[in-house]
Amino acid sequence: MIRTEGLTKHYGRIAAVEDVGLEVRDGDVYGFLGANGSGKTTTVRMLLGLVLPTSGSIEVLGRSMPGSGREVLPRIGAMVEGPGFYPQLSGRANLAVFDASGPGRDRPSRAGRIDDALAQVGLDGVDRRPVRAYSLGMRQRLGLAAALLRRPRLLVLDEPTNGLDPQGIREIRRLLLDLNAAGTTVFLSSHLLTEIEQMCTRVGVLDRGRLVLQDQLEHLQRPTGRTVVRTPDTDAALALLDGHVERQEGDTIWVRADDPLALNASLVRVGVRVLELGPERHTLEDVVLQAATASGDRR
Amino acid sequence: MIGVELRKLLWSRRTWVTILLIDALPTLVGVLLAVTDLGPRPGTGPAFLSAVLTDGTLFPLAALAIVLPLFLPIAVAVTAGEAIAGEAQQGTLRYLLVRPVGRTRLLVAKLVSVMAFVVLTVVVVAATAYVVGTLLLGSDSVSAGTTSVSGSGLSTQEMALRTLLALAYAMLCMLGVAAIALFLSTVVRSPLSAALGTMGVLATSTVLLTLDAAHLLQPYLPTRYWLAFVDLFRDPILWRDVERGVLLQVVYVVVFLGAAWANFMTKDITD
């Protein structure tokens, strides 16, 4: 879906993006993580042909960008750095203006598609108020509706839940997952770890312009080889597991053991009451922070 | 895309307010002339104005001569300066470009929209002035002929042709202004700077035209031949300044539109 090689962008002497090799596969929900100013938005803009790369190649939907923008872009729905609208027009009129611009306009289906897109983002009750009077959350939803207008195969969204309340974030997450299940590939950039963790199948981490990590989320959250046990009978447990215990904090014990089932059985056998027991997994946060610091040291 | 831009222009309340304001000045002049009957002496004041007291049908031309040197260029500078920078500031430029609207196509559509604005303004001003002129001002020459600036008679047909030529010439001058403003609009971030920059160029040009020390520069200044359209109403037509004016404006248009295109095509859209 998206593949970049050696993608680099310099603004004067400053390297905003350096040697980035993204790989987004068909059907992915790809989470593009990075702190503010790490080069996420520049990368997204390069994917869409808004910013021209200094060097490197970009391939989107199998065609090179920005050269094939005319064929590629109509099949992409995008939201870059917040929505942008004509403030004096209503939400519906704004969508109509965008739909009428550019190639591939399909006038007969326009009204229907606008209705669908508004319904998808929960704005179907919207009236004729101008966008000027919209709340931040409504604008964000309208931006998403604009991205969905042409029923794209690929969604490129920069911070799509910005400005939404928890309820709204949940609705949008639900919507994106539904679209993904129906075959849309989603490329999501965010600085919110939890958002990425809850939605994405694949994660790329950008740190100061470099891609320091790119992997399946599942693989990143693999077990650490330790098992966490919570028990009120800590003394008995510690006696049994002597030599395998790495750490203890109150009623929680970290045990070096990669078979939680066997561990549980042996604890219960000696009469230790177990409140909670399970394999410890790497958290996305740890992985990301580790990768980011490592790159910081390299400089 | 051109259709979309034209609709944006016509829907916008600001377009109509601007036109109304531009229209107000010649209308005020017309009313004042009618009430006081005090026309400027022939050869002084804005072109044609001394003649309108006797012949009200000339008032549209006089109105254009009033509007052309100042009001219309300012409106064009503002409208064209907004073209790209305004979309960028509003955050809509990036969404148009990923639609995708080709960058060349967008520039062309913007230019067409600006020129449509000029045509609209000229038509409204001329129409209002015609109404004001025939209702309030003199209607001495009920005979078929009109008097040229040189004093000889012109047939109505001849007059219509020359008026069209004059309008075309004025449009070309405004296209020159639009080209400069459009170029600046692709360079700066704020529509206001693009408009002010263009007005700065025009003001500089106007000031230098009054300065003898700048006589070497004067033939190349954008506003140098703006009012040459008056020569179209002499008998016979005095082509010299009109020809030079056309040539000069064409050069300005080609250079600045070329620069605008080159700059916009290679520009990183970061706002």
C-alpha cells in the first residue's frame, strides 16, 4: 500500500526526515508514532505529494508519488494536521465544494455520498449553520467525512481524534475499525500511544526524523519471559519459588518462568492462594521509549 | 475547477460588498455633478468628466476612468493576493491539492476567477453609470453622434467599438496587476502581505511616474500606460501609447504568471 525507500527531506540545513523506509501492507491499521516535531507530518505530506522529498522514493497503491498523484490521490482519503474548511459555508456545502474539485467528480451520486459520509461520522443531524460556528470536535468529524467522501481504499489520517471527547474518540475508533474490516487500509499518525495500542496492527516509530522501529504490534507486545503473580500468601510463594523471583512489590511477585500454567499449578499444589497470574508482556510504551532513546544516543 | 472557483466568487458576500463600494464612488460623483452642475473644466480632472454634463451617455466611460487608477487595482490586488495564500491560511489548500486538483489547474482557475471579478465589477460600474448618466446628467446629444475627445463627431457604432477596445485594454492592465498579486500569493504566507505587496508595487510605480529623475525607468513601470485608453477616443485614434501599454502589460503578465507557476509547482505546502 505504502512503501518508501530512503525518504529524506531537508529544509535548508535542517533534516526533517532522514532515510525513512515505511512499509504499510494492504489491510493494515498502521500506527505512525512520534513526538511532536519528529517529522511525522512532513512524512505524511510527502506521501500525499504536498511536500516534495529531497531524495528517496515513495510508492503508494503501487504507483510512484508524487509523479502519479492524479491516479493515486483520488483513491486516498486524507486528513492532514487538522481539518480545513471554508468558514462561511455549511458543512454540507464544504463537502460539495471539495467533491466538485479535481478529477473523478461524480455529480449524480454526490448528494448521496455526502449524506453517507456525514452519517458515518455522526454528523447526519447537522443543520445549515456555517462551519465557522462548529465546535472543534464537529470540525474534526467533518474533516473525516471529507476524507471518506470518495470511499477511498487508503485512509491517511493525521491525529484524527484530536479535539474529540472520550465518547467521540470511541465512535471514531469504531468507525475506522469497521472500515478496515470492510477492506480499507488505514494509516494513522498520532502521538498518543494508547490510541495506537488500541487500534493498530502494525506500528512505526519516528524519532527526530528517523524511523527507529517498525513491526507488527503483536510482536512488539510479546511476552517478556516473566510471569506476574499476585497473592496474599507472599511468604509461602517466595519460599517455593526461591531463586526464580526477580522482584517483589507488596503482594505482587515477578517470577522468571515462561510457562504460567505450570507455575500456577505448582503454587496451588502447595496451598498458595493466587489472586492473579499471567505472563508479563512488553508494553508499547517501553518499546517505544527504548527505541527512541537509543536513537538519541546515536546522534 | 474553474466552475468551482467561479461559484466561490459569486457566493462570497465580500465580492458583492467590494463591487458595491467600488460602484459607490462614480455614483456619488454623478449625483454631485447633477446636483451642483459644476463640471471640471475641459482638460482637467478625470477623463471624460467635463463632457458628461452635456452628454450623460458618456458617464460610463468617465466612471471607469475614475475607478481604474485606484479602486479597481486595489480590489484586484486583494482578490488575487488571496488566491493561494488565502486558501493556505484557511487550511483548504492542502485539501484541494490532495483531491487532487493539479497545481497548474488551480492557478489557472484562480486567475480566471480574478478576471471574472474584474469583468463583473466593470459591468456593474458601467451599467450603474449609464443609468445615473441618462437619468441625472445632460442628454444634449440626442442626435446619433457623440463628440470625440478631439472634438469631431463619432457615430454610435464607432463609439461602441471604441468602448469595447477601451474595456479590453483596461482588463489587460488589471490582468497585469493580477499576475503580480498571484505571484506574491504563491510566495508569502498571508493574503494580506500579498495584497499589500502588490499595492506597494503600484504605489511605487505611480510615485516614480511623477519624478523626472526616474525618466529612464518610466517606460517600464506597470502603471505607465494605464490611462492610455483615453487615446482610443481621439480622432484619429492615437495608437502609440496603447500599443506600448499592451506590450508592457503582456510582458508583465508573462513574467509574473511564469514566476507564479514555477514557484507554486515546486513549493512545499507546509501550512
